[in-house]
Amino acid sequence: MNGTGRRPAPLGVRRPRVPPHRARAAAPGLGQPSGDRVSPGLRTAAGYTWRLALLGLAAFLVVQVLTRLELPVVAVFVALVITSVLRPPVDLLARTMPRPLAVLITLLCAIAVVGGVLALVGTTVAAEWSRLDNELRGGLTRIDHWLTRPPFHLRPGTVTGLRAKIGEFVAAHRSALVSTALSGASRVVELVTGLALAVFCSVFFLHSGERMWAWAQQQLPARGRSVWDGAGRAAWRTFAGYTRGVLIVAASNAVLVGIALAVLRVPLVMPLMVLEFAATLVPLIGSPIALAVAAVVALAARGPVIALLVLALIVVIGQIEGHLLHPLVLSWSVRIHPVVIAVSVAGGAVLAGVLGAVVAVPVVSVAWAVLGELRDRGGPRRSAGGPSAAGDQPRRGGERGRHPDR
């Protein structure tokens, strides 16, 4: 046989000449086979489709499992938050004293700070409650008179009538409200249990987190330990940086809000500062909601002009947070586009409510950091010493565009 795959003709016999286009169609490997009618584009789309479908199914199953295990999952998440905040002072104290003593002193100081803030809020509310009740009553009357004038022209007694209807609703549904309060009491018990579990886990994370991580690495295949070690450390750096940065931004916002409300003589400055601090933990939407509550308090206690000034404060603090605090504090730890942050917060809120909105951005940030670390190191199949097996070869530049089905 010659190079074309055809037998040579016998001597003296002339083989009939075949047109070139028919020869190309009959030659193997040239042209499209008769049994394969699927175009390469459709094959590529199908390959990506079933892979994305499997990833979506896996993500759905993970969310379902985490929803069923809400209490321990939230406790571990809070423990990681506590660890990320208290790890620097613990490391600093551990240079001059035993690490268990450093962990104990740091935890006691943190509990004292949080308890002091909550006690100050309670004392402030108790001291201002009688005066605030009178101011709110007078503020509702002023709002009622204000709504009767242009451009609203509402009927007199609209706000006071609404307040009376709320009182009638509470009296008519007293039993339902009591049962709801009892169910809320069970949620309080779960909250206390989860907080205790979080503190318990954070003690071990602060004391022996490195040994726990080393033990977890020993459970992995030896050829992939270095890669996953780098990915885990990148995830922790991102999570700790995001947590500390968000707390710094939240504290800055609370201080700015407190100064502005004190200048405007709005009551309940300390509780509104704590509300602003807690609401800022939800990116993009938390701070405006807290300031809207402050505007309602200002409207009832100080009138519409002060309320409009508080609403203007929402815009000012939003600009400071978005263009000054976030770039300075979070740019070195989280590099995610604001659109991705907004979509993550919305998706987390749909899946798990307020809790999902809080954890959405750190989860996405950690996942992005891990993917980036694995991509930079060539994937989990290769270790730092070279290919993972004898048959594995380093990836070449021409293999990046390979077909997904191959």
C-alpha cells in the first residue's frame, strides 16, 4: 500500500480516475463523517451545560444541608469571626506569656467591652424613655398637623388614628402575639446556645488553630497538601481581612452617625449608633436602613427639617463609605466588583434571609481567593515538587483551549 491507503494497480491495468472532490469525501479523516451530524459548537455547549448543571445541583444540595444544620454552621461562622478579630491581640500577648493565658485575657477583655456597650445602651434607653415618650407623642401630633397642609392635604387625625388602630389590633390579637413571643423565646434560647458554642469553638481556634489545620492537612493526599495549604491560607487571609475591614468600616460609620445625631440633638444617639454598627455588616443596604430608622426618630422628636437633614446624612455617609472607607480598608483583602457584591447580597437574602445577606460577601470572597490560588498553582492535582504522577505532564499553553469533552 502507498501513502494514500490505496492498493497499487497491477502492471498494465489503468485505474479509473476519481474526481478530486469525491476522493476527499471518501478519504478517512477528511470532511465530516456520515454518522456524526453534531456541530462542534453544539458539542461544546452541551459539555459546558452538563458541567454547570452538576455544579448547580451540588450547590443546591450544599445549601439544603447547611439550612438543616443552621445552628452549628452559624456558630462555627461566628467562631471564625471572633477568631479573626481576636487573633492579633492573642498573638501579641503570647510573646510575653503562655498562650492559654493570652487567650483567656483577650476573651475576658472582649466580653467586657461588648457587655459594657450593651449596658450603656440599656442605661441610655432607660434614662431617656420617659422624655422620649413625651417627645414622640408631641412629634406624632406635629406630623399629623404637617400632613394636613399642602401638598398632602390628608384628613386630620390620620397619624393618631393609625396609632389607635394599632392599639386595637394588639388588643384583638393578644393570644397570637403571646404565642409569637413564646416562639421568639425559643429562638432566644437557640441564640444563646449558638453563641456559647461559638465562644467554645473560638477558644480552640485561638489556642491551637495551627495544629488543627496541620491535622486537617494530614488527612489529604500527600501530593496535594502543599496546594491546598496555600489555598486554605489564602482563604483565611481573605476572610480575616474582610471581617476586620468591615468592623472598622462599621465602627467609623457609627461614630460619624453619632456625631451628626448629637449635633442635630436627635434622641437615642447611643442606640442608633449601635444599630448603625450592626446594620453596616450587611453591605450596601444595611447602613441606609439604619439611617432611615434614625430619620423616623428625628421626624417624631425634632420635626421634618431635622428628618430631612438625617436623610441627607444617608447620602453623605454612603459617599464616604463607598469612596473612602471601603477602598482604604478593604481593597487589600477583597477585590470584588460592586455588581458582584450586590448580586451576592441579594442571592444570600433570598436563600437565607438576613443571615444569608450577612455571610454572602465573605463566602464569595473566600471562594474567589481559593479559586485564584488554585489557578495560580496549576490546580490541586499538582504539588509543589512537580507533576503529581509519572504520567502527568505540566500543562502547555496550547492545551488551554481544549474541547471540554476530551
